[in-house]
Amino acid sequence: MGSSQKRAIQNYRSRLEERGLARFEVLGLDGDRALIRSLARRLAEDGAESARIRNILNQVISGEPPKKGGVYAWLRSSPLVGSDLDLERVRGKVREIDL
């Protein structure tokens, strides 16, 4: 490999490092190649979806049961928390139903 090729690889890897990415090798089944690549691509995006995938994978690999209170935590993270909405139901006339 020529020096220009080595320099190009070194520059590419330093740009990856600046973005917080690392290059590594994984051994797996040949049939899982596309799955592992797509998983790595989704995790590299580093958004809300990748955080959800990380949590699920960590739970599956560790064998721990899911934490309780997930729905409550999700509701507390709503942008409407603290907005002082008046959610009181207006009571009207009760209508009679003939059964």
C-alpha cells in the first residue's frame, strides 16, 4: 500500500474519530451481516431511536426484567407537564335512556 493510500485511510479514521465513531471488527454468522450493519448504522445516528434500541438490547443481553414505571416516566416527559391545563369535565343534564 502506497503512502498516499495510508494517508487517506489515516485521514478517514481521524474524521470518524472527530464524529465520535470508532471502527471495529465483529465476528458473526454470514446471514447476520445485513442485520449487524443496519443495527450499527442506526446506533451511529445517536438519536432517540438509537437510545431506545440501546436500552432494549441492554435489557435483552443482561437478562434483567424491564423496569417498572415506564409509562409514568413517559407521561412525565410530556411537553404538556406544567402547562396548567383545565381538564375538568363539564357535567351536563343526564339524559334518560329507555331500555
